[in-house]
Amino acid sequence: MSYPAADMFIGVFCMAFTRKNEEAVSPVIGVILMVAITVILAAVIAAFVFGMAGNIQKTHTVAATVARNSSTGVVVTYQGGQDANLLLGMNFTVAGNPATSIASTQTGYTITANPAMMYVATPASYLPVGASIYLNNVPTNSVVEAIGSFSDGSTQVILDTTV
């Protein structure tokens, strides 16, 4: 004998306690992560194999500041940095042209007129922290740039600002 109401009650009772099968979520996420890791690893290996990472030069960490000391002159001061003992000299440009009127009140420096480069004389072989150069004939709102020459043969912009 069958009791329809009882069968219906058992069906509703069983439905209330059944769980959804969510096991597929974790494998899908895992597969996506594995594919992403594989693609990133392949890109890094390809960069080294094909030599793309070999053209990167080391950036030297040094700094210089500039301040206006008169209506037509500025003073550039070397502030040093992590690679302070590698800087041999600085080449100055004003508004994109080589600086032609430069001077130093400090002793022991050699200044060549063209290009405007300041080198350290003996006994030191690098530019000391605190060295200052005075650039004359610098109009207001001119871009002053100092390009450093380092002992490893590289050059790098140390200062690029408008004064």
C-alpha cells in the first residue's frame, strides 16, 4: 500500500538536505592559475634566451642641485649619492646648448671650456661631494642640465631642471 502524502513528505525532506556539487570550482581555478604561471615562466625564460635582458645598463645613484645666485647666474652643487665615488665630472648645458661661461671658486678643479666639463684634479679620481660650479649667462626660465661621466665609461643625466 502506498501513501502519497508520506512519499511527498519524504521527497521534500530529502530535497531540503541535499547539497549542491561545487567540486568543479576548485579544479577550474587551479587550471587557470597553472596556465598563468606557465605563461609567465615561459616569457621570463624567453627574455633571457633571446637576450632581451642583456641591454639593460645600471643606473648610477647620484644627485646635484641648482640654485640661482644672481639674475644671470646659477650655482650647481654636487650632492653625492650611492655611487658618489664613481663620478668623474659633469657636462653642463643651458637651454640645450653647452654652457660656455663657467667658473669654480674651489681649488683643485680643472674646467675645460668646450664642452663645459668639470673634472677633479689629483690626488682624487672622482668628484667630491659638495663641489660647486657657477654657470653664468643663464636666462630666467632656462633648462639647466648636468650630465655625469662615470669611471665605468657611462654617462647619465644627473640634473634636469628649469631655473
